[in-house]
Amino acid sequence: MKKIISTIITSVLILSTTISSSLALSQVEIKGKDRYETSALISDKQNYTTAILVNSTNSIADGLSASALSGASNAPIFLIKQNRIPTSIELRLECANKIYIIGSENAISKNIENSLKKSGFYVNRLGGKNRYETSINVAKEVKKVKGGASETFIVNGVKGEADAMSVSSVAARDSAPVILTNGEKIHPEAEKIVKSIPNRYAIGLDGVMSEKLVKSLKATRVGGKNRYETNKNIIQKFYRNVSSYYLSKSNQFVDALSASPITKYSPIVLVSKNSDKSVLKGATKITALGGIDKETIDNCIKAAK
């Protein structure tokens, strides 16, 4: 039986409020000293008994499909290393009794799996010989946990990481499987899963998802000329009347992956200094993830007003 550790964890959480004559805007930042601590701080926003572990260093592709599972099992997504679980995350795991490991032993070692089992956790590894098989096995687990899904997302697992992060909020909200492809063809087992779900969405334009593949799956395409436009189109299609958003760096997706469980009803906006931020118009709350620079945040505040 695991020892219950009672500890006071000091979160690096910065809160400030900006007021204008037409809008009261709440601005929050969730930022740890590194990606691991940031994922730990994000988990403090949840009550959970299940946790998901993803290696964010060399197997982020495996983690792309984890957002649906996080929603189905109400589980935070923790970023760890192949052979080590950072201390800040070890503390948070004491809240869980079940742990999913996403990826093969090349992603997260057998030593970590064995250590967790010895500590009394029930551990379920969901992996495959590649990222495509991993997404299939995660989708199967989502079905076991939640039952049949009403929608699924097909993404490019090679060059569609930004697109996958854009749908992570919706996938978590709706427990909608995220299936990885190479943009040209799909694994037969994955195709079977996709066609068993009534509403299918292919994320990205032709350069990411071929028209032939989209037609063969009878999917609806959602995309844009770049990651920002795709992100905006996803938010406008799947969210209505929202005024709270999470901001994530457009070139670093690990924070968005960690945040997917808490962004079900407040979508993630991918931002950079010069990105289109018009989707933020009318926002009353923005939460910046993982140390976005001040100039970009200021530009987001201007766009909200």
C-alpha cells in the first residue's frame, strides 16, 4: 500500500488583472522552472486518481494521442524522462492509484514501469512499434474506459504536431480518439476504428492530409494555410461563446499537451509574437502556459480588447 504523503506544494502561479473601460481581463500564468514542473502545476487544477505519463523529449508523437484518454479517464498528463520521474511529478503521483504509460520502452523505460508497480500502482502501458500503433492502442483504451465515441480526429503524426495540439482540447472534452497517420495512408486497424465513429475530422490542408485519404475516410477537413489559421478554425468550429482561453507557444507543444485535460471548455490558442490573435477578441480570461514572452502576452491582451 502506498504511503500517503502530505505536503504543501508551492505553485509558481502568477496572477494579474488588466482593466479597461470596456473589458475586465483576467490574466494568469502557469509556469514552472521547466516543462516537467509546468506539467505538475497544471495537474494541481484537477482532482484525479489516474495519471498519464509521456516522454516529452524523444517521443512527443506518442503523446499526441493521449489527450482523448486524459478526458476519458479524468487524468492529468505528466511529462517525464525515459529513465527518471522528476521529483515535482513524483509528489503528484501520490494522488493516483492507476498510471498509464504512453509509448514503448524506448520512450519510458521498463525500470520506471517496474518501480511504479513495486510502489503499489496499477500500471498500464499503451504502446506500439511506432507512433501509429500507439495511437491505435490508446484509441482502444479510450473505448474501454468511455464507450463509443461520437467523433474522431485524424492527424498527420509526422508533420502535424501543431494541428494535433489544436484539437487536444476538443479530444479531451469529448473523449474523441486522435488517430495518427502519415498524411497519405492509414493503418488498416486504425481505419476500422475511424469508420466505426460517425463524425470524422481530418485536420490540416492538402499538404498535411491528402485529399485521397480524407475522401476514403469520408471525413470533414478542418484546416488553414498555417498552424495559426488551423488553430483558429478549430476553435471556431468546436467552441461557441467562449471567453476564456489558454495560450501556448506555437513552436513548443509540450505545454499544450500537458494542459489538454484542463482546457476542455477553454480552448488552446497557439501564439507567437506576430501570430494572428483575432480569435481572442472579447476574451475575459487568458491563461499563459510555460513562460510565454511578455511582448506576445501584451499582444494577446490587445487582441482581446
